[in-house]
Amino acid sequence: MNDTVDCDIRQSLDRISSQMRRDYSESLRELNLYVGQDNLLYRLWLGDGITQMQISEHLKCEPPTVTNMVKSLEQNGFIYRKRDEQDARVMRIFLTDKGKELEQPIEVKWKQQQEKLLKSILPEERLLLRRLLKEMESNLC
Amino acid sequence: MNDTVDCDIRQSLDRISSQMRRDYSESLRELNLYVGQDNLLYRLWLGDGITQMQISEHLKCEPPTVTNMVKSLEQNGFIYRKRDEQDARVMRIFLTDKGKELEQPIEVKWKQQQEKLLKSILPEERLLLRRLLKEMESNLC
DNA sequence: AAAGTATTTTTAGCGAACTAACTATAACAT
DNA sequence: ATGTTATAGTTAGTTCGCTAAAAATACTTT
């Protein structure tokens, strides 16, 4: 009985996240970006020159994933890599001008996606929803 | 102001879905399955002998994705493919015994994942949450 | 100083999901 | 009957994300 409700929640979350990913992926193609790369850039807008290890921790993904994302972003001219002078193992990642210019357009896309997702949901409900999502987040840790 | 709340919701959903995927992926490895394959099998438990096109529509993914998933599931002996007798373009997909046997173990995994995700959330809240998620789902269509 | 250990990144190889382009078959139209 | 169009599926090539294993550098310990 309650299992059905809970299972709907799991499946629903699954459908929402895949649909969001699909939608958003398409939308990002207009900026010549792939899904996930916007999150990496977002971290750099907060402050660049950080290491791949730090990016990996922030994005909660494994180091090889960062290597590949960084390679793709570098090839497309959004970032550049510089070896650390103190520690030759470390690569520090910086934004190019082209990478800096994406900040505004991506924020616009984020707001569009938010509004599409939440359009029928009232402000009080949004607050409640956020609380429940945060709880689920910590349940997963 | 409200943008911050909404943005948290988008990001929160994003973090939950990646964490769920990561967790779940690991858990499915015990059954020798990859993430997403359980949804394909679930559709077959409802009734097999359907075409790849129907699977593609049900899973809301593109035909090449189905080709690859089906190939992998066939190689691991969970399903088999049979060309349609009326229409030689069509492939019909059937469960093997090994595939049928996964139904119970996967339901167990689903319930485990649900419970992990929702453990701190009360029944009334779950009902509300489900309603809000369903709304978001239709907002995305 | 040399050997062993730890850290950061890369390489290789897997599946998911995508698009674009292709093959094979079927259906329709002239 | 032949040519065009539509449908089903596959192939090739991309990125994301993973694990396992390797390479390069730094640190520690003897």
C-alpha cells in the first residue's frame, strides 16, 4: 500500500531527472556545451585556478571524469590548464575569456529550466519541497 | 530571493539523482546488471515479446540506446531477440528464465533504495511529495 | 642517499545516452 | 512493375560517469 506511494516517488524522481537531463542537454548545445560542464564552469566562476582534485571533490565525481571534462572544455577553448609551480603533479584550471562569457547565458538557462520545472508550484509549496529534497539529500549520505 | 530557493531545488534534484544513480549502480552490480537495465526488464515483466521501438517509447530513450542495452542484456543471458514473422524489420524481445528470476531481487533493491531515500520523511509528507513530483513531471512534458 | 609510501593525474576500457548517417524491409503511388 | 517514402534497427562517433591500473611527482622513513 505505502510501498506503492514510495515506489512512485522513486520512479518519479528517476523520470524527472532523465527528462531534465535530456531537456537541459539540448538547451546547452546552443552554447556548445555538454551536460555537467556547466557545473564545472560554475565552480570556476566562484574562483578559478583550482586543481582537478578540488573540482572532483566539488562535483562529487571521480578524477578520471574530471580529466575528460577538462580535456573537452579545453579543446573548445573555455578553459586552460597550467601546471602548479610548487607541485608538478598538480594541474590548475583557469577560465578563458570565452569561458567567462558563458556565466550570464548559463544563468539564463538555469532560470528557464527552473521555471519550466516549477511553473505550477506555489511559493509555499516550493519551500516545503526544498526542505523535503534537502532531507532526501542527507538520507543518501 | 525566490530565485535562490528555486535554484536550490534544481541543484538539489540534480544532486539527489546523481547520488541515487551512483548508489543504485553499485547495488545492481551484485545482480550483474547496469543502471537502466532494470527498467527495461521491468517493462518486460509486464509482458514480453514487444518490439525495440515499443521499449524505446516506454523508456523514453532513443533507438540506438535500446540496441545497445538489448545487446548487453542478451549477451548476459537475461533476454533473447526474435525476428517478427510478419515484418522482417522488427525485433521482438523476450525474457529468458534467468531474466524472469530477477524480478524479485530487483524489487527488493527498489524497496531498499526507497527506504534509504525516504527514511526521515513521514507518510503524510510522502503523499505531498509525490503530488509535487507528479506536477513537476507534467511540467516537463 | 635509497627505498617505500602517498598523492595527483592520466590511460584504457566499460555502459548509458545522445545525434547523424546508414541498411533493410515494408507500404504506397505512379 | 518500378520508384518513392516511411519505418525499424544498426553503426559510428561524441560526452558523462565509473573502475582498475599506470605514471609522475612528492613525502617519509630507514
